[in-house]
Amino acid sequence: MTIRACLARVTLSEVARDRAGILREAFDPSEQADLEGRPDRSVAGRLALKRALVDLWEILVPGVPAASRDFVLDRLPSGAPGLRSAPGPVAWSTVRVSISHSPDLAAGLAVGPEAGGAP
């Protein structure tokens, strides 16, 4: 079995240094609006998840460049993160995502489908 999972971390201090720039470069307008007024840890968690997705896409779709802004995240009714859209031919609805926070760090985990399509 091939594990297709990527983990990325972002410090809250990174977000505090350039929150406006990070929002502009990594998030689309709907995501920016969703993050308006939310704490830096929310931005750090979403950014970490987007970075994990970029890394996962390099494994799932070699040769198809992807950037953080290419992935659009949602909040599910439970409050958990969800992937609304992604670039390329991957069935993005089969990708599982998660975010975790500590006082100084946020982590994003993205797990892709195996060859048979199950995550």
C-alpha cells in the first residue's frame, strides 16, 4: 500500500508578520471573507492545509503545478475544514483534510486516494 499523505506546519508568528500578504496570495476572496476577524491560528491552519495539499498534488498529479491559491477550502457544518475545489484531474472529493492547532503552531494534513480511489 502506498501512503499518500502530506503534513505541513505554519507558525502563528509567520501569520502575524504578514497576515494581509498571506491572505492575498494564498486565499480567494470567499476564503478571505470567511477568515475576516478570525484569529491568526485560523489563518495559520488553513495555510498549513493548503501547503499540505500542494505537496500532495505533486504526488497525485506529477507535472501539474499547483499553488496554495488553487485549493479552495470550506468550513463544513461541523466546523471542520473541507476541500471545495482543486486543480487537475484528481477526484478532489476523495481527498481527506484535517487541521490542528497548538498555542504557537498550526498543522494541516491532506490524505489522497489510493490507486483504487479510496482515501
